[in-house]
Amino acid sequence: MTKALDLFDIQGNVLKAYGRFSFPYARYVFLRVRHGERGRKFVAAVSRNVTTAVTWGDGPNEIPKPQATTNIAFTFAGLRALGVPEASLRGFPSEFMMGMKMRKDILGDNGPSSPDHWDPVWQGSQVHIFISINGQKLEFLEQRYHWLLEQINQSEGGVALLAGHRGNDGADDLPYQEAHALVENGKLTSKEHFGYTDGIGDPVFEGLPDAERYVAGRGKQTAKGWEPLATGEFILGHIDEAKEYPRAPSPMSLVRNGTYMVYRKLHENVGSFNSFLDSEGSAYPGGREQLAAKFVGRWRDNGAPLADAPDAAAKQEWDRRFAQASPEEQDRMLSAFTFDQDADGAKCPFSSHIRRINPRASLQTTPGAFDTPGALANRRRILRRGLPYGEVKDSSRDDGNHGIIILMMQADIHRQFEFVQQQWVNYGNDFRAGNDKEIILGNHDAEYPSRAVLPVSPDSDEAPHFLRNIPRLVETRGGDYFFVPGMAALRMIAEGSVDPT
């Protein structure tokens, strides 16, 4: 039997995608530590209001869902500024020490995504602390934000709030990054600005509440069927898929039940997306919406996977079954699919978003080669959090202030996020796609135009469709690498009691 996780010691945003728990509004705040001792007192004050991963309920003796959540994380420089001993700091992995900007060449953050073009808050090396606030209502968000401002003021200069976030109408000095679920026909949705249903299929791992209930399509494929991934792929201090503990500094109490978070602000070039989709859709046999589905691997309206609904007729039947299914059955329909019957990519292209981000077992070219068919992909899985930001005021233009804030949690930034970004998003050799980039997130370059092949079945009379001159659809506007400590470790940091010996 799998040992349950200590949910009181894990921060809530690690295990919960708050947007799916009715927290559609968010603010992300960044701080700099000005004085170590007073900064630690600030961390202590905030820690008393940090939201844990404990399960919420409405019954007797249940812990009620909060009106607003608060979570905290630190850059490497932030841990140093708060007085974490050098002997512990030297044990952190090099990519975390360096930070996102210094890894730009690995991540493909060039051209318009270069750090030179990031929001002012990311210029220099000033960010030390990340604090996220999510609210069930905007008023609850405001109340928690003003509480946070009070804690900053009471730190007596121990920490400083950093401005420099871009907003609407050219503003670039906002004191926080806002984010919120998008509204469609007066209702909150799980859409993003390109129109796709987002937030489907987050990984399931050992120790999660209801892991067995949601494991199909979200865990790992084995000879026995779907099983949860190893906890140590996401949470430090636990065994990972290699039957080892993830690399970590000492003492273990500093990192146990913590994780690493990649914060990334991504601007969406909606005008370029619509223009490219219109021009290519007019020539694509399946039409505009089927082509949009090929870009991501899911249909835009409800997330139906191309692996099970590859064309309009199959989609119509899938929609009929989906409408009649229970919520649990709907979740399985969205997630519990494989690419076993799509080895040639005729249904879901090799350059589509979901196939690059989670290839499932499709990288195994020899059936039966592994007891765990997805072994080549299981060590690259990432927990995804975050929300869209801004509003699209003119869908024919790329400028404006709109995109998505994505928070990615994992036990090893280099093995997980950086590998996926470098080898699977911006390079296609593992998918037999040569240098072809992932269509949506790839760092497409006008000087060296990108292409992608949309294959067809070998026994089809149709010819493959070639996408040429793919524009850069997403641009990086900022971000960094953060350590999200467990609650016990957070108190150690606040007390200045981390002891590497």
C-alpha cells in the first residue's frame, strides 16, 4: 500500500490547480529581501497564512475551503539573502542557482523572447521571493493582497515589493502580475486566448488523494495498466521512478515535501495565430477547426483528443458520448487515451502540443521493449498550474497585454522542464521529426522558417499536409526558477535554523 502524503506539510499550489477548485482570480507578487533578519520575520508572518495541500470539505470536523489562498517560494538568491547557510546552498542544483535568464540558450529564449524584452521586474537580479494569491472572488483576492501589503510594511524595510509588471495601454510599472480565468458568454471558462480548453490531464502520482480514481491517462502505462507515477518525480524527499531520492542539498529537512517551480510569463500572439490558422485552414482538407486541433492534439471547444476523435465524424460521435457521460467518465474520455493506434502520427501529429509535452508511450518504437512502455517519458512529467492574464482587445493584432502565466512543478528542473523545452519543444528528433519544432510553443524564427508535417495514414490516398513559415505564436515575457519549501522547512527558513550538519 502506498503511504499517504503529509498534506499539512506540502504547500497547496503544489498538489492543487487552484483554478479547478473555484479560485479563478490570482495575483503574483515578487519581493526583494533588504535585511536578512527582518526578512525572515516577514516570512514567518506570511507562513502563518500559507495554504497547505490538506483536503477541504464541508462536513463536521472538515477543514473548509478558504476564501483566498497564499503560497510562497524563493529564488536561490532569495534563500541566500534570508541567511540559509552556504553549506546548504551549495547543494542546490546548478540550474536553480543560475536562474532562468542564464539558461536562455537552453530554453530557446531568443529573438522576441530574449530576456532583454522581458517585463522590467525581471531586469537585473532583484527577485528573491514569489508570493501567489488566489481568490474565489475578486473581493477576497483584494482582502488578502492588502493583508500582504500590511505584512510588507510591518517588515520595517526587511522586504520590498517590486514593481515592473506590464499592464494594459503600455503601463510597465504595476506592483503585481494579475491573472484570471477567461469569461465566455458571461461564464468563467477553462479556455486560454487561442481558444483551447486548458488544464487537462495533470500527472497523478503516489500518495495523492483519489490517485486511483484519476490515474487512467494521467499516470504511467505499465504491463498491468495505468499506475501512479513515483512521488519523487514531483516532491523532494521521496523515491522517484529510478528508485532513488532526487538530488537535494542538506539537510533533508530543508527540502522534504518541497519542490521546484518554474514561473513563466508567456505572451500569446493572437493576431499571428488567427492569421496563420486562416491561411493554412483554407488549404487544409479538414478545415480550420480540425487544423487548430492538429496544432495542439485536442479540439478547441471541449478538449476532445485527436487520438480518439481524429476527424469531424469521429468528433461528432465523441461529443455525443461525452454529453451523456458522468463527470468521472468525462475525465476518462479527456485523459485516458494512448497513441498506441497512432504510431504514424496520422491522428495526432508529432509536432502537436500534447504529443511533445507528454508523448505517453509513443517514443517506444519496439512494442514490448519495456515493462513500463512510457519509461522514456515518465521522467519528464511536470505538474502545471497558473491562469491566463489580460484581455484580447483586437484579435487581429499581436500587441497588447494577454497570455498565460504558467507555474510548473517538478523535482528536477533540468531533467524535466529544461529537457522538454529544449529537446521536445524546440527540437523534434525524438519524434522522428528532425528539427521541426512544436507548433504552439516552438521558438519559430523568420530567418530560419519553421515547418511541420501533418502525416496521414500510410494506406490513405491523401498526401501529408506541410505547414510552412510558422510564426512565433508565444513569446516569453519573464520568469525564474523557485524553490517551494514544505511547511516545516518554511518555518526553519523563517527561524534561521537551517543546519546542514
